[in-house]
Amino acid sequence: MNFLACDGDWLQGVDGSPICSGQLVALTVEEMQGLYGAALTWEQVTELQGEAIVLFATVFGFLVLKKVL
């Protein structure tokens, strides 16, 4: 699968169509992985999920305490 990238900024035309302010570049999946690093491992996914749950619980607890007090 190939992706279309812009080495400048993406702008929006009057009719809503995307316009590249630079040059259009075709990238393969392998090139995209090289640009943005390797995918997360399942261990990293589990760790991030745990951290997100702790963050959610902390914010929820803060909001409950704010309402109670």
C-alpha cells in the first residue's frame, strides 16, 4: 500500500479539496514505519493502558471530591 504525503503544509481549497503547498511524495508502508518508528509491542500497549486507567481514575476521583466538598 502506498501513501501520499506532502513535504509542505496541507491546505484546504475553496471547494474543500486538500492542496499541498510543497511537493507531493509517494511513500510505502515500510518507509512510513521508518519515518515514525516501529509499532508498539503488546507489553507497551498493556503499560499504556494501565497508565491511562490510572489517569482516568485520578481525574474521576478529583471530580467526585470536588462535588462532595
